[in-house]
Amino acid sequence: MFNKNENNCECNKNEELEEDFNECECEDEHQGCGCGHEHNRDDMIQITLEDDTVVNCFVIGTFEYEDEEYIALLAEDNGEVLLYKYHVMEDDEITLSNIEDDEEYDKISQIFDQLMEHDD
């Protein structure tokens, strides 16, 4: 079962995100997927990659496979889909961990693709 983030605007845009600028010429940078919907920043999480790069991500949704929980994220800056194992700790803090095994990652990618196709 795919637990789609209910706060998403349902634009389901998985294409590369583009940086948009406000037409009012205020020169402030405005990030978004270009779908025309207002995205709530509460639907975002910030992750730090192994090379210490910080990435803002939209939460696409979560799903379970073989008693493990997985989360699908959409990187705000380049539109890349990121898949991680995730765990909810006793204090309700969420921790993410890499999917280290290539075979497991391939399987999780396939499942995610199927869930997204089914969700359309």
C-alpha cells in the first residue's frame, strides 16, 4: 500500500523541477515544481547527503515492503526521486537510512514505480 502524502497538491510532477522567479519582479527566488499550485513548506524535509550537501525534499509518500518502511522524496533543486528506509523513533523523530544493497534498491525502485503508475 502506498501512503501518498495527503498534503501534496497532487500535481504528481516527477519531471525536473525548475527554479521560478516571481513575475512581480521582486527578485526573490521562488522554488516550485511549476504546477501552479501552492506547495506547503511543511511537506518538505531537509536531508544531508554523504558529501554534506543539504537537499530540500518534498515528501511524495511512504510504503512498506517485507516489514520495512520506505519513503520517497522529491529533491526540490533537481527533481530527483530519492528512496530511503525510514524508521519512526519512540520520540516520533524520523530517521532515514540508505538502502545499501543494490538488489534491494532495484526492487524498491520497481515497487515505487508500480505504485506511482497505479496511483495515476
